[in-house]
Amino acid sequence: MRIVTWNVNSVRARLPRLLPWLAEHKPDIVCLQETKVEDDKFPREPLEELGYDIVLHGQKTYNGVAILSRRRMEDVVRGFPDDAEDAQKRVIGVTIEDVMVLNLYVVNGEAVGTSKYALKLDWMERLHDFIEERYDMTEKVVVCGDFNVTFDDRDVHDPERWRGKVLCSEPERDALAKVMTCGLKDAFRKYHEEAGHYTWWDFRTRGFQRGEGLRIDHFLMSAPALEACSGVEVDLDARAGEKPSDHAPVVATLE
């Protein structure tokens, strides 16, 4: 079972990149973030033609998450249980065979000290509570998505330049560490302990061309899922070329 997490930064804008990639790689499950489209306007047909069933939790212009699967999806969950009716669309989960998949687009936070930063820390606290209450870590649980947080300085091209800034600040990293206490491990680090692996590069600074990135897209797995995991890789080729997303897809394989 191959699972992909990919912040596509508008699924409609990125279809010319997404469809050929899916046709070539044929992953079983695809977790998309920042789809930026309401459910009734989601481009279902070309994805269904590739053999995918689709579950959605979309929003106009901003946010939005989706899961595509070649296998039967059950127990769909959208958002947190205590979300307000107008809550941002950032959470979608399904069960596929014996794997529980939770796809997340974590709040960005804008800048340390802002109201959006405070919202991010609160949202991550709610995420911890949601995972702890809903998911049994003796089962195969895969939590993936754009977390908008680096784990440590290995995930940052220039740690001193980013020290204390949003995506790399200690309160955010502490919040992510608390989520991990639910019984999750960073699956990427099972295979790559070294620094220098990134999943996001800033368009504004030509970060990809300069090799100046951050690793903020993660696969967090329960012990049984991690035991079944045989690899996690970042597809840098999918970030190159014309009109890419600012994120690369990350691919995890479960045997």
C-alpha cells in the first residue's frame, strides 16, 4: 500500500501536474491539502477516470482537504467533533482495510505573536485531544499532511535564520511533540536520520532553486503502522518544472 501526502496549493490549478504524476506512480491512497475548492466544484471526473474514489472536505479559496483511494473507504470523519459550522476545512479521515488514515492541513500561524499563531497552538492542542480520544494506537494509524511545523533543526536549511520564527518556533515544536505522545512516530526518520531533506520551498525567494527548504509535510505512524512501513521518500522531481506546488509529494509504503 503506497500512501501519498501532497499539499497541492489548489487542486484545480495543479491538475496538469497531479494527473500525470498519479498516472505514472499509481499510489493506492492520496491525501491532498489546500485544495481550495468547494466540494461541488472539485474536479472529480479526471481523478475517477484514473480509478480513484474520492472523499472531500472542501472550502472556497482557502484550505480544503481530500482523500483519493483505489480501495474502499469507510468511517469517514470530517473536522473535529466540536468544530463550529463555519470552521475551516482542515481535517479528513477514513479507514481503508486495516489502516486508519488521518489527513491534516495544520494552521500556518502567519507569524509568532499574532492571533493566527495563537490559533495554531490552540488548534494543535485540539488535534492532540482528537487523536488521543479517537485512535487506537495498537492498530495501524497513519496521520499525514502539511503540519506547518519542523521537528528540529535538521528540517531547516538555515536553522539560525529561522530560529524562533513561525514553522520553527519552540512552542510549535512543543505542540507537535505533544501530538506525538499519543503514540506516534515520525516515519521519515526511520529511514533518513540526516539533515537536508525538505518538502516545502518558498516561491518568493526561489527556495527550490537555491536548495533552501523546510520539512513540514509528515507521516506520523503508530507502532504497528511503522512496523509495516518499508520506506518514506520525498519526490523532488514533482516540485521541479513548470507551475508546481510549493510542496513536494511525500510517499510512504506499507507492506
